[in-house]
Amino acid sequence: MKSENGMGIIAIIISVLIIALIVFWAYRFFENTVDEQKIEDIRANMLLIQGKCKILQESTKINNNQDALKGTKISDMQNDGIISGFLKKNILDSTKLDKYYALSDEDLSSMELDIKNEENSYYIVNYEDNTVFITKGYTKDNSKEIFYQLD
């Protein structure tokens, strides 16, 4: 009669495979959750910027002072690597570049926003139609690069 001492080799292999699958699934779930949270943070930042830009635009209408608008015109920054890369993607209307402003960290701070630009990126605003862009594209699950625009 054969003696059974513990699990067989096949049972051990199956157990290790099941544990590996669970760990892989948990890692992918965590990674997707972090990606989604990052995107939601950017959307929230863009909403805050949009609200502040509406206030600045109304202030310039009342005081008739265009100098109150924050940021640097995109038309003056075409030599900047980040801006030129963004413009090559043809997301903005190239005939209206003087209506778009890139916001530096200092501009965001002077607007009393506790927001920083993403690494190698700018937030871009159009004060006339209150659109906000971010120059950094994001991919999710190796899909096409997405550039966020908030109307």
C-alpha cells in the first residue's frame, strides 16, 4: 500500500499558479485604480483653473485691463519644447494661438491655486471661451494617447 505524505507535486504547482494569478490580478487592479485617480486629479485641477479663469476674465471686462490675465501667450512660446510638441499634434487652432495662455507654476500660484503643472507639461487656457487643456497626454492600458480638454 502506498503512503500519502502531504501534497503531491501537481497540487503544489497548481497552488503556486493560483497564488501567482491572484497577485497579478491584484497588481493590475491597483495599477488601474492609481491611473484613474491621477486622471480624476487632473480633471479636478482643470475645473479649479477654469473657475479662476472665469473670475479673471470677468475682472478684465469690468476693469478693461487685459494685463490682469495670467499666463504667457502660446504664440510667444512656440520655441518652448513642451509647447512646440503640443502644437505639432494639431489640437489647437493654429490661427488663434494668441488667444491661448500657458500657465506656469508661478501663474497658478498667483491665481491663489494650490496646483502645480504636471512634469514636462503646462495647463493652457483660453479666457474667451473658458477652455482648459493640459499638454501632457495620458494613455490607459496601452491605448491611444489622450489629451484632456475641459470646455
